[in-house]
Amino acid sequence: MNRTMEEQTTIRPVEKNNDGTPEEKPVISILAPVYNEEPVLPELYRRVREVMEQTGEPWELVLVDDGSRDRSAEVIAALHEQDPRVRGLSFSRNFGFQIAVTAGLDYVEGDAVILADADLQDPPEVFPEMIARWREGYDVVYGVRTRREGETWFKLFTAKLFYRLIYRITDVNIPLDTGDFRLMDRRVVNVLRHMPERNRFLRGMIPWLGFRQIGIPYQRKARFAGESKFSSVRQMLPFALDAITSFSYLPLQLATYLGFSLAALSGLAIIVVILLRLLGPSNPLAGQATTLVIVLFLGGVQLISLGIIGEYLGRIYDEVKGRPLYLVDRTWGIDLRPER
Ligand code: UDP
Ligand code: MG
């Protein structure tokens, strides 16, 4: 068969591994952030491989070690030795879930990326359905939790509350009961990579992007091993505050609304007091207690408003400093790019 020069030169060269076998470019990347997940990782690899082999798609598993204090990094290194489709990097310290995912997205190579927790709470058995939806033309396929196993009632309750609150007060339609478990097309990943914000709430950023998104129901499993890093109020509150401040100005506007309401109320009160003075008994509204309570109340309202401004201001300060989002210590099968 006759080929033109152009056609011939556009054929991708087959890359070779050390052992001489041709390296297949992954179509599906599975990305999992890892923080102290040593006992889970071998099982994660096993389950991912099993499921991906069934789909027949070339795949890779990208693990981002978020400054683990156990031997997670060593396990990633060993997995990479054993199977070069496992690649990874390790941060210089703990930077948090959102940043770990962001770093992973900088280095995944697939045409689609599946973001899943390392602890197997997002079961790999759902991947084939996500891939099927993606093949149908959807850009984002997110998992909607129908049931959650092995969670405390406190976590379930606060999560329910959080999703409903965030749904009401933001302008973005963030789907209810949807975590970070989702498949994203390459073009979605590319857009995300150009959103440099520091306070990253991916569960809001991805719906904000638009494109064609669809949810599929799944049952969230119990952790395979280890324990949750988001179980107490102290661990969950910063996440909730980041979510609210990145997607809503309502808390800032509350001060304005409250100001207007209180001003209107005092306007009325002035008229009432004057009328009482002119027409009423000799000493109406006697007592300092009332005054004190009102002054204290207003002081409280003002401090809260200042605090809310502070929450936003601190985040603006973080953004303005423009420090790198993360610092990489070690890599396995990844060539670092200096851009972040
Ligand atoms: N994780 C992380 N950095 C952190 C905390 C958690 O990369 O600072 C990872 C963790 O290893 C897991 C995922 O984020 O793969 C979800 O964390 P976890 O299971 O503790 O949260 P939960 O599922 O209980 O909400
Ligand atoms: Mg978990």
C-alpha cells in the first residue's frame, strides 16, 4: 500500500521499556491520593489490575503519596518495580487531599482519568460502568452514593447536612451525595490543570466546568484497612469552610442583610420610644440590662462579621503569595515538570 510522507511521519513510534517490551500508552488512568495507606496499597493494585484487565483497556495507576508517615512510599516503589504501569510521586510533606489529587492530574497520561480513594471505599468494580458512560460521550461520570457502609452516624449526618447546605448556598449545581469518585475526560483534566487556585474544592470545581456530566449510583464500601483522616469536626471543618468560601459570597452578604435589618428595627424602636416618652407612663423601659444585652449582642454580630471577612481575606492572602501548590520529594516512573 502506498503511503504519503505525511502519513508515515505521523505514526507514533513504539516506545520501549527496559526489558524491550513495547510500552502501551494508557487510555485509562486511575488516580489515588495516598496518606498513610500502607496496608491498603497492595490490595488496591490487585483489585485495579483485576478489573482493568477485564475491560481490556490499557491502563496505569498513579499514586500520589501525600507525605505519609508510614511506609506507603516504599510500597509504591515496590509496586512500580513489579509493574511499571504503577507510577507515583511523593510530596515533601502532607499537603492535603485536594492538592494530592491536583498533583496527580498534572502527571496522568490517560485519555480519561478515574479518581478514586486509595482505601477501596470507591470500589474498582464500578470502573467498567464509568468507562462505558465515557465511551458514550460523557466528559464526567461521577459516582452518587446510594449507601455508605462502615461510617459513623456522625459522619453520615454531617455529610448529609453539608451537601444540602452547599447545594443551597452556592450558584454551582453541586450534585448531592457525590464525593470525589469520578471519571474525567482528558479535556476536563486539561482545563482543571489551568485553574491555579489554591483553595481547591474539586467537588465544586468540576461541576462548575460544565461539559456533559452524568451520575451513576454506587454503594460506598467500608475502608479496606486503616482509618479515616476525616472523621472529627476539627478535620472536617476546614474542608467545609474551603468549600463554602470558594463557591459562595453569601456569608459576606449576611453582614449587609443583618445590618439593614437591624437598622430598620432600630428606626422603628426610636419611634416607639419617642411615642412612649410623649404619651406613656413616666419611666418607660427602665433598666440598664436591656441596653447592655443589646450592646453585647451587636458586639457579637460585629465580631462574627469580621471573622467571616477574615476567612475570605486569609484565603486571598494565600492566593496572592503564589507559593507552589506542592513540593515533590521522590518520583517513580514520572518526569517532573517545573511548571508548578
Ligand atoms: N488523603 C490524602 N491526604 C490527606 C488525607 C487523606 O491524600 O491529608 C487520602 C487518603 O489516603 C484516601 C483519601 O484521601 O485515599 C480519602 O481519605 P479518607 O479515606 O481518610 O477519608 P474518608 O473516606 O473517611 O472521607
Ligand atoms: Mg476513605
